[in-house]
Amino acid sequence: MLCYSCRILINAVSHYARDNGSAFASHIVLSGLLAFFPFCIFGASLASFFWNFAYTPQKIEALMHLLPDAIAEPFSKEIVNVLVTQRRGLLTLSFVGAAYFASNGVEALRAALNKAYRVVDQRSLFFCRFQSLFFVIIGTIGISVISFLLVLAPLLIKITQNHFPFIVEYIGIIRLWRYTIAVVVLFISLLIVHKWLPAKRRKLIDILPGIIVTLFLWFAASITFAHYLTMFNYVSTYAGLASIMIAIIFLYMLSAIFILGGEINAAIMFYRTRLQHSDS
């Protein structure tokens, strides 16, 4: 079993290196940064137009608590400025442009996963682009719901405390809902992305190992990187760009791990198929 796991890991890492996984990780980071604020504009406009939903500083602050400090700190002020600005008109040129650039981030994930799963995407360009836009809309709805729940939950806890004082001693446990929500959202997002973004179809059992490894390595990388930042002074190296560089490096780590998760799934499927052929 250990030998089998080692072969899978070696296959995944070697394929990652051979097919320029680092370049695809950089592509995801750049596309993600270019898509992030257009996504915020698109999401705020869509939520305001269809559901009369407005992002308040309280909702945005609750969402920021779900992000690692390395990402939230450099962009928090700009995110607040973008989301709280009221925009009118759904079919304006800026809105269409925001939708296009937001979907570019999804396309970067698709390209990386196609390479990781060792498949060639033969679907039409229009299908892929509309699918990316659909995922952007789903992401907008999901973030709107999560922000509402994150603001509502503390209020419900306070009301519960007033009516049931004995629950005070369990408040620490109840507040774990923030981390629970973050993990559940990440898991579902990875499930959707691995299942439907790349070409061809994979069963749930085929994509679960890579998703679990990705979540575990993301968690470990976040803790390790946060500990590393306490010992290394980025300000002396990058001056005013320190916070931006920290965010870029952290996002690059997450992107590389994301691609490696797909590589692990592909390696497992490769060896499973080879074993089946050898048995037959």
C-alpha cells in the first residue's frame, strides 16, 4: 500500500513538473487577481438588480474573516469600496466587461485541470465560456447567501443567550460555525470544479482523493506560511509592496496545491486502469 501511494505521488509530481505545472499555477494567480475585482463588481450588480441585496461593511467584514489574513489584509479596504458602491444597470458595457473578466478566472482553472487530468478539451469555446459565466453566477449567489448567514448567525446566538442563559458555556463551540462554513464551502467548490470544469467525466470516487489532499495541504500551507511570516520581515525586502507580494506568493502556493490535487487524481486513475488491464 505504501509503495502504491509512493508511485502515485511520484507520478503526480513528475507530471506536474514535466507539464509546467508552475507556469499554470502562475497563470491561475494572475487570472484570479485580474478576475477578482470584476467578480466583485459583477456579483454586487447582479445581487442588487435581482434580489435587491446590498453588501454592507458588516457583511463584508464577516466574509473577510473566512479568508486567510495574507489575502484579506492587502485587499480588504478596496473590496469594501467596490462592494458598497451602488451600481445601476445590468447590461452596461462595464457590467459585461466585468462578467467576461470574472469568467477568465474560471477558464484558468479549467486549463490547469485539463492539463492535470491529461485530457484535451474538445468542447466548443461558447460552451466553455457560458459554463464559466454560469459558475460565476453560482459563486455570486453562494457568496450573497453566506454573507447573509454570517451576519445573521451572531444575532441568533445573542437572542438564544437572552432566552437560554445556560448556553453561554457552549458559545465557544457554537462559534466554530465560521470555520465549518469555510470548510464546507471549499469542499463543495472543489467538488464542482473537479467534476464539471475539465473535459470528460469522472466519478465522485475518482476526484475525492485529490480534493481531500488539496484541503489538507491548503490548511497545512496556511499555518506554515503564517508562522513563516512571523519570522521573516517582508517589509524590509519589498517595502510598500510587501502585503501585495505576500498575497501573490500565498495564492501561488494555493494554486500549485490545487493543480497537484488534480494530478493525484489522474495518477490514481492511471494506475487503477493499468491494474485492471493487467488483471484481464
